[in-house]
Amino acid sequence: MLRLSKKTEYALIALKEIALNSGKQVTTAREISDIHRIPRDLLAKILQVLARNGFIRSMQGAHGGYVLNKPIDEITLQALLEILEGPVGMVDCLIPGKEICVREETCSIRHQLLQINQRVLKILQDVTLRDFLYNEMSVAAL
């Protein structure tokens, strides 16, 4: 089953909250944690990963917190998944750098899975933080 992990779900919630406050004020981990009932320790780790990968920037000091470090159109669901979960692929043989499957030469489903995987990656690349802020995404549109 294709599912977002809690880590990715919390990252999206945090990014949306930070984006909604951008330009006005910084957003603290405590605020996000309290508003959305996300475990603070886990959220802090997620925010560190997001900051380390350039999605957000940490502002130090008494009135510190987080601000976006990239435009909302440049924060894709695929990029977020890759930094939090690793390479995206439906099966191991479709993930770059994974060992070659022993059935690669005789596999009767690899071509079809490759096509599906490419479609899924395209959707993940096309979905940006903007979609979570302003658009009601339609399943029919996908």
C-alpha cells in the first residue's frame, strides 16, 4: 500500500503552518506542536531535517522560530518524501542505486511497473506546497 508516513504528514503540516505565517512572523515548533497535537520531540527532528535540506531556515533568539527558505512552488511532495523516507519507487528494482533484481531479464511485469512508477513520480513532482495552501486538489484532476 502506498501511504505517507506520520513523519511526512507532520512535515507537511509544519510546512503549511510555517508558510501561512511567512512574511508576518516566525513559527515555533511549540506552536505547531500545540496547534496540531504533534509530539514535540518528533516535530523537532523533522524540522531539523527540513532545515538541513534547505526547505526552512531557523531563526535564533528570544523571538526565534522557523521561516520558509524556498518558494512554495519549489517544495514538491517528491522532494519531501525523498529527504524524509528515501528514494521513491514502487518496487526495489525501480529505485536508482538498488541492487539489480535477479529476475530483471525475465520479469514479466517490470515494464508496466516502470510506467506506473513514472506516473506516480510525475504526480509527486507536480504537487507542491502551494497545493496544500491554496488549492482544493481534485482526484479527477490527477
